Amino acid sequence: MTLSVGSPVAGRVVSLTEVPDPVFAQAMVGPGIAVEPDRVAADVVSPVDGTIVTLHPHAFVVATEGGAGVLVHLGIDTVKRKGEGFTLHVVKGETVRAGQAIVSWDPAEVEAAGFSPICPVVALDAPADSLGDLSEGATVAVGDQLFSWQR
Amino acid sequence: MADEKAEKILAALGGASNIIDIEPCITRLRCELEDGSVVDEKALKALGAHGVMRQGNVVQVIVGPEADTIASDIEDLL
């Protein structure tokens, strides 16, 4: 089956290799894509239907019923913000729908604090060739498809 | 099982006495160590680490999404 992975944020889609962090840029935890978010305060939404299996203020993982894990990371090194500027709307273990608000943040504020607000969206442990329809270079609204994941 | 993995990772990081701080971040363990040079990268990779990044005494072990669980298992051992 093919899983459609939607954008958690509005912005410009870029290659994962443009992320200033080797773990993401070298796809160490899986292939994916990144979104350079619009610099306005916004809700970050779930990219797929599933369960919140990992939840931090600055990052989360949603696992689908079929066991596909999608990681959304809000900015780079933003763990150092210790949750400041991030407002969570769900709890770990909660069932969520694609498009449901997970956390609110302000990419402009993150950037002003000296962090890159770029958002890697990663298909955890997926073979690189299982991703298709990568929307690199596109401008996306929240929920627009970023890529499809053949499973 | 999980505890055993944590124990082995801890050993590869130079043991409890070498740990100043361990912080999980979704896919990685950020480890602040007394001495970063003693880290056994091979052992960590054998334990399933996707990669190891060193910056002096700060060593990041890329373990994937179980990072939170592993970090808390290691904390229990300290």
C-alpha cells in the first residue's frame, strides 16, 4: 500500500541534504524531505493518521496502524529551547488524524533565537527507494502531500 | 533485554563514571562525557547505532526513535 505523507507546516520544500545536521542530511534515521517553514506562528499538524509514539515539544513521531513511523522535527538543535515557544496539543499515546494540530510554534521566534527552523520530515527506517512523488522545490500549504511511501 | 542493551551502550561510552550527562533527542543520545576518546564506536554500531558523531567530549549516538527509552534505561543504571 501507499501512504501519503502530508506537510506538517506551510512553507517551501527542500531536499533533506539541505538540513544543517548530519543525522538528517545523511538520512541516518531514514529518508525524507524538509520544509523551510513560513515565518509565522502556526499549528504543526500530523502528517498521517496514527498514534503519537514519541513526543517532545520540538519533535514528534506518529506511527500508523501499519507500523510506519513518521518523524517531524521542528528546527535544528531546538531541544536546547527546552520547550520554550512550543505549545503541545496532544499527549504521548494519543490517536491522531492527518491534519490534526499537534503543537503550536513560531518559526520566526526560533530563528531569532539563533536556530534554523527547518523541519525535516522523515520516514523512519524506510528504504530510500520506497519514497516517491517527492515534492522538492514546491511551496506547500499545511496538509499538502510531501511524498508517498510505498509499503 | 532493553536493560541489557542500555548496559552495553553504557559500557561502550566508557561506563557510568565517564558520563556527565545523557539527554535523549528523538533519534539520538547526546552524551556529555568526561573523556570522549574512550567511546567504542564499533561496539555502539554493533548494538544498532546508525552513527556516532563526536565533537570533543560531546558524543552523539544515533540510535533511532528508541532514544528516549534507551536514555531512561541508562539513567536507571547511573
